Amino acid sequence: MSHIDRREFLKGLGGNLVVGGAAWQALQNIVPAHADDAKVTPDVVQFRPEMEDTVRWIERTPREQILQQAVERLKQGLTYRQLIGGLFLAGIRNIKPRPVGFKFHAVMVINSAHQLALDAPQADRLIPFFWALDSFKSAQAQDVKEGDWTLGAVKESAVPSASQARQRFVEAMDRWDEEAADVAIAGLCRSAGATEVMELLAPYGVRDWQNIGHKAIFTAHSCRTLELIGWEHAEPVLRSLVYGLLNGGRSDSATPYDTNRELVSQIRKDWAAGKPDPAVTTSLVQMFRQASSRDAAAAMVEQLNRGVAAISLWDAILLAAGELLMRQQAIVPLHATTATNSLYYTFRQSGQNSTRLLALLQAASWICLFRDGARARGAFPDRPNIDEFAAAGAAPENIESIFAGLKQNRAKAAAETLAYAKAGGDPAMFFDAARHLIFAKGTDAHDYKFAASAFEDFAHASPAARPQLLAASVYYLKGSQDADSSLLQKSREATAALSARG
């Protein structure tokens, strides 16, 4: 079987079923065509055979040839799952997650690329992954310059037994012991289920604000990507995650993690039965402009105990994050949105009330840290206020006009977007246009991460908050007058070559 042309084999089974532009989509459940015959390096972590071959050609192919090689592999039967998994794992093995950010965005962007690809037209669906392949090669080269870090093989003799792994992991994480945590997470992955392991990891993912929230982002994106590529690949991924989470030690005393853990115990047991209250959302947005991180978390506890629904509190946090970006289009306010998105994901996904509430309180505290961080970086005006800025006089006739003027005047584009949303405009059309422009104009991982976060947050916000969130998003989205990505033409050629096969 390994020597048969998979495309011809599948054609024989199904005629023209897998020929044409949708071919790669129809191959998702087929085993890899062949294994790489490269020698195994014993001191470097090895992946499962179904991914190792893909990881190796991604690692070894020069950047200028990576798209061509990807097309050839897709023609031979490389599946969508293998493409995403191989690219993600190549980053896990080759890119140091310390600090969690910078070049490591090549790893964290994978799930965002996937989320945007899901709703993209078929002709655009592979473009974000061609971009991500090129981004990985750039990050890989940077990692080599900085010391050529590689994730090593686990120390097998130190991996704890199934009965000891959980306790050893918690103890190691609590004392910031990276060597003990590394072998403990390996033991957990081998003995516990995915839900149990991720529940244990979640509180540590939201523990501190170091690296401006990237630890929470890496935790959420690891969980999301493993859901896509398969839990069987979890051990190396979570070893990389734990190594990243323990970066910096206990140095970030500004993060009120311990205080917020204590506050969680003060929240009424039936908090989930609260009722939405838009007036509370507005008052909390105003509170976030001046409150300390501790006072912000305390305000969440107060409102939950008054019987206000958690969604009204999350609306306020999402709106406050959007407001920061309206005032300063820079890296710190941007991460107020992407980090909040990951904390909100943890809140929705966790089955532990204590973890869910901790994520909420940390999100409230972090908004204040992001606000102060943005102020410390330079110009940070007192306006606009997201709950006060006005819609344009009339909704624009079409979405294209909003994106055409976005680069010249983001405030005007925001006002037009608000008018569009309040007039009942279809948000799906807005997202379609924004997504297409990211694929065409995007040059940075944050273009993908922000859009995926903003689109998802819109879906989980209450209807009352959605118009303002949609309007605030244009402060970081791409406009039609932005320059095309230097990789766009190559990506289109690669997509065309794949679609034309047969």
C-alpha cells in the first residue's frame, strides 16, 4: 500500500469523487502514504509515526520551497488533519516557548488559522495554512539564531506511576519546578483522560499575567488544537505548554491570583442562575477605566452575589477590551482581546465551578493590567468610550465601503459598522469580508489571532453588546486599501495548482 499512488487508488474506488478542488477535504481519514526513512535522534522528542513523517518534511524543507512541497504532499494524499497536526507539532519540537510569544506565535496561530478557514470559501481555505507554513519557517530560523532549542525526549526513569502522577504534577507546578513538572505531565498524559488533564492544567494556565496573557492563550490553543488533531499527540504538546507556563517563576506579584482564588469561595453556590442585566454591563465598563485589578475582581463577586448573570459580566470585560484597542492600536490592547478570549474559552469549557469562576475573576483583573500596561507604553487617550460613541447617520449601502475607508479613518469605519449592526446588517457578511482581507493582507500572527478571537467573542456575547463589539473590531482588522501580503500570490498559485490536479 505504501508504494501505491493514493490518488489513483482513491480514484479507482470512487471515480471522480476525490478529484478537483475538494480533493484534500475528502482525504481526511486516510492513513499517511509513506513513512520517512530518516534516522531517529534519541535525545529529541519523537512523535507518533502518522505525524512524524509530516513533521520532518516541514522541518527540513527550505522556506522558499515549503509551499511547493506542501502542494506535492497534498496531491499525494496528505490529509487536512496531518497538515495541521504536522505543522503544530513541528513548532512544538523546534520553537522554544520562552517567552510565550514572539516567535512562538507560529505555534499559537495554528488554531486561529483553522477557525478562520472553517467558514472560508473553498478557494481560500488553504491560504491561512500556506501562510502558517511560511511563518513557521521564519520562526524556526529565528530559533536557530537564538540557540536552536529543541524539545528533548522525556526522562523515562523519572516519569511517575499512574497513581502518583496527579499529585506529583500539582506539587511541581505549585513550587514552579520545571523538571518535576515535565515528567509528571508525561505521566498524566499516559494514565489520565483528556478532560482530567486539561482540568488540572486550566488553573495554571490562568495563574499569571506574565507575557501579557500568552500563557492563558497557549493553554487554550493547546486544548483546541489537540481536540482537532487527536489527544494521542498530547504528551509532547503539554510538555511544551508546562515548560512555557513555568517561565518567569513567581516574579509577577501584580497578578492577584491568590486573592482571586479566595474570592471564588465567597460567591453564592447558585451563581449560574443569575439574570442578565445590561445596566450592570454598562456600569462595569465604566468601572474598568479606573479600578484596580483587585477591585475589579471584587466587583464581579458582588454582582454575581446580587444575582446578575455571568454573561453580563463577560459582556463588560469584552467591551472593555475592545475599548482599550479603540484608544491604542498596539500590542498590549490587542492582547486584552486575545487573552480575554482564552479566559472566556476556559470559563465555557471547564466542568469545575472553581476554575470557571477563577477564569472570570482573572479576566476582570487582567483588563486593569492591560489598561495600565497600555498607559505605560505611550499615548493612551481618555476617549473614545465604547458605550458612548455614536453610529454614523445612516447605515452604509454595502460592507465594501466600510473596509475601503478603514485604513484612512478607523473611527469613521467603526461608526459605520455600528450603524450597520444596529440597522440589522448581517454579521456573517461582515465576517466574510474581514476574513477574506486577512487572507489577502495579513502579515502577522496577530492578524489571525485577533480576528478569530473577535469573531468568536461576538458569537458568545449578548445581543445588546454585539454592535459595539463588531464596531470596535475594525480598529485592528485589515482594510481593502492595505497592501497585499507578499505571500498572497504564491499561496494563490499553490491553491490553484492543487485544485487543477487530475
